[in-house]
Amino acid sequence: MLQKVSLPVKDIDKYRLLLSSELIDEVKALAEDLKGLRLCHINSTPFGGGVAELLSSYIPLARGAGISADWQIIRGDRRFFTITKSLHNALQGSEYPLIEKETTQRAYKSNNLDNARELDPNYDVFVVNDPQPAALRHFCDIPQAKWIWRCHVDSSEPDEATWQFLSPYIEEYDAAVFTMEKFVPLNLRVHLYSHRLPRIAIMAPAIDPFSTKNMPLPSSLWREMLDNLDIDKSRPLIAQISRFDLWKDPFGVMEAYRLAKEKVPGLQLALITSFAGDDPEAWDIYAAVHEEAQKDPDIHIFSNLTGVGNMEVNAFQTASGVVIQKSIKEGFGLVVAEALWKETPVVAGDTGGIPLQMPGALTEYLITSVEECAERVAYLLEHPRVAQELGKQGKEHIKNNFLMPRLLRDELSLIKSLVG
């Protein structure tokens, strides 16, 4: 059997402290309509990255609402995850000529077949996340189940050969979920306006305000954490929290930091990452980033492998004058919502799902170049009242649109439409 992630139950009524009772009541009514339904989410890693972050809160909340929900993890060796990382990049537009080779396709299909044989079949609905396990539906003979494929990346302009390979597997699903309508690949867009399968649903991710990463921290605690990590609290600090992935442009972040430091003497930069078993490419990028960072003692690199976990990320997002998310391509960028929830202003790439989180005055801090990034960062550090007001506006927007009960309502509504 595949590994099941052990998780608790979260009391959904607790969210009435932050959100309207109408939303919570709607979620509970949907859960009551789906009483007895067994739901299983599937992905490729229990930690590191946005999907694991989502599911670690989503599954307990679904259970708290009354849904029998589990989370299973597929297995794979380094070769498989090297292939699937390339598939991930190719969905976002990188070329991947190796996908046309029979050996590559065979390795991907063989791993999905092996995982299909190990999958616990005793569920009514399976939600398969991203390209790594996308072929599971093809290899699973569970006739009573409904299948949903959830794409978490910007797949608006995928590599043609890669999408030709993956698309037949996706078309076997009952529904496919994307963060934005523009992310739906061309051959599936007609499904937006018809009853053809897979049904297309648009659903933005969300954060959990009560998780360790997002709960309020006493200033004494986050200050102590920064002391323990040798951060000088008397000097300004900026941070980027993301996987070490070229789409997140860590080298551009370091360049922007150096330009901003010309206007803001003493500036410090923290680059915080989380390594995951399904991302072997991250180690090569880490080595290159680390080599560059060693040229400046005010650039600090931290990871989950050096004891920096969700609580420490919370501390950095709370303490930073600005959080950067200088993405070149981005499905959503949960870290934007996380920082804004803490009323920390964000300077971020004008791409993918990031603008969804930064409307109104915040749009002025959506950037497309290193120079723009540096300019906006320096401005916010030099104008703390502006930064404070942007942080407040950002938190209110996240509260109204991107907290976990809203995502649970959206997914349960889709499931009800499929099984009803």
C-alpha cells in the first residue's frame, strides 16, 4: 500500500472567529450532503512545496467538517522524479525533448503503474495532484470512483510534446482543476463551456490562518528565533521563501537585494527553502545559490534540513520589512498570501496567480525586472507607513478570498456535482 500521511482533525467551527458563519455553515451543509463519502488526495511528497503545504491543512479541515479524507504519497526513484521535475517545468513552458523518447515515457508509465497497484482503492473520490501521478487514473480499475486532476502550475503555454504526452491521461478524468482560467491548455478550454469530460473547474489555493506557519507569534518569540539564527534585528531584513527553483529566480533576488542595499545600508537578505524528495534539481540550484551567497555575509540561506521549519518561516515573514517572491512563472505562490496575512508587504513577480493576491494599491508592487524589484523594495523600507498600510490591505484581501474554508467549500461543491 502507498504511504498515508498521519494527520489530526481540525475543528472547522474555530474558523468562525475569522470568517462569516455563512461560509462555515455552507461547508458543513456540503459535508452533510456528502456524508459517508471517502476522499483521497494523492501527490508525490509529504513535505516541501505548495501542494504538501495545502494538504497538511486541507485534510484535517475536511475531516473536521465530517468528510472521511486521507492523503496518500506515491513512490518513485531518482530517475522518475528527475523526469517528473522536467514535466513540471515543461508544463510551465520549458522545452523537454526527452519526453519523446520511448525510454522516458516507459519509465514514467511504469512508475505510475506500480503505484496504481499499491493504491488503496477504497475511496469514492480521488484527487490527483500535478503531473507526477497523473497517469494513475489510466492504470486504476476502480469503476465506482470519481477522479479529479488538480494542476497547481501555470500550464497556459505548456511544451507541446509534453502536453501531447500527458493530455490523453488528463482526458480520462472526470474533472480537472486549474488555479486560473487562463491556465487551462487550449485543447481543454472548450470544456469550460460544455458538459464534456473532464469537467473544468477554476479554484485558487488557500492558506490556513491557524497553522504553525500562519498563527500570530509573540514578538519575544520571533525575536528569539532570529537571534538564534544570527540575524541582526537592528538592521533591515528582507526575505524570499521558496523552493530553490529557477522559476523563483533566486539569483535575481540576490541581484535586486544588492541594488536595494545601495539605498538601504545594512540590508540583510534571507533565502529560505524547503527540500522535497520529488525535486532532485533543487540540490544543484542550492549549490549555485550558496556559492553566490558566500560573497556577502549579509545573505543568509536556511532550509528545513538545517532546522528552519514552519515556525521559523513564520518568524521571518513576520519580521521582514518586505517579503519578495520574484517568480518568473508561478501557479499561485502561497508565500504571498502567507506574508500578507502577517501584514508584511510583498514585492512579487507579475505572473501567474500572484496578481490574484495583490489587487488595488498592491499592484504597484508587481514587478517584471530586477531593477523594479530593487526600487520597490527600497521604497517600502524607506517608507514604513506605506508598507504598513499595504500590509493591512493585503491581509484583508487574503482574509476575504484565500483562507482554507473557502477552498474546502469549492472542492466539496465540485465533488457533489460529480457524485450527485
